Amino acid sequence: MQPTLMRGRVLIIAGSDSGGGAGIQADIKTVTALGGYAATAVTAVTVQNTKGVTGIHAIPPGTISAQILSVLQDIGADTIKTGMLASVVVIEAVMSALAHTHTIPLIVDPVMVAKGGASLLDTDAVAALKRLVLPRATLITPNLPEAEALTGHTIATPQAMREAVKHLLDLGPGAVLLKGGHLPGDDIIDIYAGPEGTQEWHA
């Protein structure tokens, strides 16, 4: 039997979801299922299950930075993926730790609100996300509520999604995958826009 080829090292910088359905646990499962190696830097520990989030414990920014640097200096990374960054100080610590990683693709999931409605990003951190993180991102993957927070516009139609993608590209990321699961009606649409052009998926 041939050994399984490891497809790449992914450093995941995100919050922990005790229910396992989102956050760093879901990312680890996804990377592993796709044949990659998942390393992590935990930004927060949440108390949550399928019913919602009942508690959030922030990890000290210095500890977050130390996790990132420890992985990069030893294991390394072929891709870096961020999830829950929670606050301005966390965003600043993460981007400082990633200061010398410009050749490594950065995938940004701008996590802001849990499925049950709990806030996962401080209000004043949205500006820091736009200023420090998005211009460094190779790809951002917002859902509609996150895209609304980033653009300041309501997104309730496919055409509004197309306009939002253009606005999001103007914030500096290399590419955008706007996820339309929150769109009203039965026609669910995801839109990708990047250097290769634009593509839509309908379901």
C-alpha cells in the first residue's frame, strides 16, 4: 500500500468550539479530511453546543502570538487560516506574529457572530479587521451578515451579493468567496471573485 501523501501544512488561528461543529475543531476535521496537516493557535475558548454559546474565555494575546511563532519556527505552514479573532488586541497580536509570512497564503474567515446569535467579534474590532487583516488576505470567506458588517450595506438579493463582492474586493483581499446561505428564498448562491474572474454556484 502506498503511503498517503500529506497535501500541506495549515496553521489554523481560531477559537475553540466545545460542540465541535465550528471553530478550530471543524477546521481541523476539514484539513485532515482533505489530506493536510493541521496545526493550531487557539484565540479563545468558547462554551457552546448546538443550542448556542454560553461563555467565552479569551486567550491572552501574548499566548496567541507564542503559539503562532512556535508553529512557524518549527513545523512551518503552507497556508494560514484565521477564524475567530475576537478583539482589536488579538487582531494586532496575530498580524504582528504573521509580519514575516507574506509569501504564505492567508485565508480569512471574518467570524463575527455565532449561529445562535452570540457576538464573537467586538464592535470596534471590525475596523481593525478591515485595516490590518483584509489587505493581507489571499482569500476572504464571509457569509452575508459578515459581508453586511464589512460593507455597511444590506445584502438580500443575488444582485446585492454581486455588488457586495466588488465592495469587498476594494477592501484589499486577493479574492472573495461570498457565501449566500442566509439569502431569503430557495435559490442559494455563492459567489467567488478573484484574479481568475467571477464564478457563481446556485443550489
